[in-house]
Amino acid sequence: MNLALQGKKALVTGGTRGVGRGIVLALARAGVDVVTCYQQQSDYVGSLERELKEIGGDHLVLQADVTRPDEVAALVARAGEAYGRLDLVVNNAGAISHIPYAELPLDEFQRVFSTNVTAAHLVIQRTLPLLDAGSSVVSIGSKAVDAGIPLRSHYTATKAALVGLSRSLAKEFGGQGIRFNVVALGVVETENLHKLPEDQQKLMIERYSAKTALGRLGTPDEVAGAVLWLASDLSRYVTGATISVDGGIS
Ligand SMILES: NC(=O)c1ccc[n+]([C@@H]2O[C@H](COP(=O)([O-])OP(=O)(O)OC[C@H]3O[C@@H](n4cnc5c(N)ncnc54)[C@H](OP(=O)(O)O)[C@@H]3O)[C@@H](O)[C@H]2O)c1
């Protein structure tokens, strides 16, 4: 399907692995030029650069820790120099951990908040001068906000915060034609799952697939489908919304 995204400019945080990588590659295939970032050097960086080169377009894969204001400033400056504007910003980089609430250390609570919420705030605020009427900001949320999950109270709190941030900014910037939405994910199959021992992998896939209406986990490319739609003119009247991409999980 032609979503008329050719030539659009995007910034996606955390695009070297998992969901973010799927979003970056799908955007590039749709003709969008993409700046993305990662935190730590890994083989994923080079392999993403190679895949993007094969697809073609004007892309940048940069090291930038989005929890650090100076690194966000440098990242956005590079995007500004390269493109002069941004049609799409995707707050995808995220952190999670599984810790009983009674034992949750403050620094871990703050690390997860810093990556999932403060970083989104830093990126949105810094990119504002590059956004204009028609620009779309998407934050990757989680269905865990509705369900609640033991041992992940800090994580679910961050994803709930993204909904509040996005809904308020939708109202504050709606008059300028800038849209803000959240894409709330169910369970998506990424490299993290594939790193688990085979028996644990199988258990996870079976357990979470059984909770969905479609009977399977999602893929990064299926998340990208919703992001591409939110980047396109087809969604021009959609803002302040939380779009579930979760296979009908409950
Ligand atoms: N996977 C799921 O089932 C699922 C479900 C619900 C919601 N989500 C949300 O979807 C998003 C992506 O999740 P994922 O599972 O794809 O994660 P992932 O596989 O762990 O990948 C995270 C990506 O973000 C980057 N990143 C992490 N912290 C960063 C930082 N401080 N600065 C810059 N880059 C950073 C990582 O880069 P490095 O390689 O350098 O670490 C990596 O590219 C997250 O917001 C997550 O909460 C995922």
C-alpha cells in the first residue's frame, strides 16, 4: 500500500534492536529518511547500517543515550542538520526489569523512569523546533498499563505516564497541527526473547500467545504498521489516542 511517506523525515529512538529496528526498517522501505540511535555499541549497529544501505535513502545510526540531555541535544542537532525538519518522532527506546515492589531500589525505579518517560520528554521538547503542521509524535506504550503486572509496577507506571504526556501535548499543540499518540503493545517477539534458553522461550511464547485473540505473539513489523499509519495523512484526525497493537491480548 502506498502511504505517501516517500521523502518524509523521521527520528526513532532505540532503533538497533527489537521493535525499534522493525520500525526503522519499515519506514526506510516506505521511503522515509530515518535518524535512529542506540545506547551501546553492538553487532546490531553495523547490521542495521548494512540493511539500511541496501534499502537506500538518507539514514543515520548514531550513538546517543536518550536519558542524557546533552546527548539528546546532539542527536536532534544532527537530525536538524541532515533534514531541517521532522515529520515523525518515535519514542521507542525503553527499559524494563522484573522486581518485587517491596524490594524495588530507588535507583532502578529512577533508571526505568528516566529511560521511558524523561527521555521521551527530552526528545519531544528538543525536536519541537523541527516539528510543523502535519508532524506526528508516537510514543511506544504497553498494554500492561491496563492489565497491571506483578513485579513490573515501575515499568507500567512509566507507560501510563506516556499516555498522560501524549494526551496533554495533543491538546497543547493541536492548534499547530502536531499530533501525539501512543501505540500500546502486547507481547512482541524480539531478539530478547530469542536469547532465552529454548525451553523458556517455548514457555513464554505459549503462555502469552494463549492470552491473545489471535493466538500468537506480534512482530516488530506489525508494530511498524501502526507507526506508518500514524505517520501518514490517513491518520490526520487521530491525536491524543492510544492505539492497541496487541493481537487482542487480555
Ligand atoms: N517487546 C515487547 O514485547 C514490548 C511490549 C510492550 C512494550 N514494549 C516497548 O517497546 C519499546 C521497544 O522494546 P523492545 O522490546 O524492542 O526493546 P529492546 O529489544 O530492549 O531494544 C531497545 C532498543 O532501545 C535502545 N535503548 C535502550 N535504552 C536506550 C537509551 N538510554 N538511549 C538510547 N537507546 C536506548 C537499545 O539500544 P542498545 O542496543 O544500545 O541497548 C535498543 O536499540 C520499549 O519502549 C518497550 O517498553 C515492548
